[in-house]
Amino acid sequence: MYYNCLVNIPKNTGKISRNKRGKTTYIEYTYAREYLPEKKYNVARRTTIGKADPDHPGMMFPNPNFEKFFPDVEIPAEGTAAQPVNESRSSCIRIGAFSVVRRIIEDYKLAEHLKRWDDRGKGLLLDLAAYSVIAESNVAQHFPDYAYNHPLMTPQNKIYSDSTISRFIREIDDNDRVDFLNSWNA
């Protein structure tokens, strides 16, 4: 799976290679070399870290391997660099259980307990809570499928990818949890 944003192709000479398959050019990173004594040469160990963008030379769509090998490079928000995220929604939105969960969120004033969060963060966290209750699951990779045909609390009902959700959850620290609990118990 490739993220829907663009990053610069790394400049590590000798470690970055291009592999063209059909009309698509994949960017590969050589992470190791293994010497084969019986054949007396090295074999490169490579992994794909992205897909080149034909419209923007020197740019690529990264994948999770890119984050693994280049953790210092900040990946922009989904859809910011190349094209907007496909926000197509189902023509039939399932609102039944969501309206009950939303009413519970309003009655308990959960959004007010998230004081330090911006609207995107509040909305996404509350969407994940609603998803966990309605789908009876907390598997983030299925959230985009859920979001396709359910109303959302994020601004403009934006559907975030599972990788964005994983990064979002990783960013929640102990201070955020403690602040929420202190506000809830006050």
C-alpha cells in the first residue's frame, strides 16, 4: 500500500535504485549485501520504498518500508502533495448506530474533555471510538471501509487511511491520556 502523498526520492547514491515494471517505476532501497563465496560476488538485498510519480520528477509515493528505513523524513498529511485523497463516499450512509453513539458522546461531553486537541484530532479520536463500538473491532486497517459508508466527526467527513490512523494513535502520549482522565474525573 502506498501513501497518497509525495516525498523526495532519497539521494543515497548506491543505495537507491529504480526498477521499471510496465509503466510504473518502483524506487528500491538496498539495505544489505550478501557475499556468495561459491559464486564469488555480492547479491544486493533490496526492498521497495515507494513508487515514482511520473508527473513530478524526483518525487515518489512512499510506502511503510520508507518509514522504516527513513524515519527522519516527515511524511506530509495524506493528499497534500500530489492529488487530493479520493473522498468518494457511499450513496447510502448507515446512520442508525452512529446516531446513538453520537448522542452518547454529546451527553457525556466527550469532545469538551479533549481540550488540547485540534478539531481534526478530536474528530478522528471520536470516530475511532464510534468505529470500535459499532464494528465491535479496533483493527485500524478496516476503519477506511467503515468510514466509506458511515457518517464521521472529522471536519468535512474526511476518510483517513489506516497508516495515517496508526501514526495518529502513535502520537497520543501519556500526558494526553492523563489530561483526559483528569478532565473526566473532575
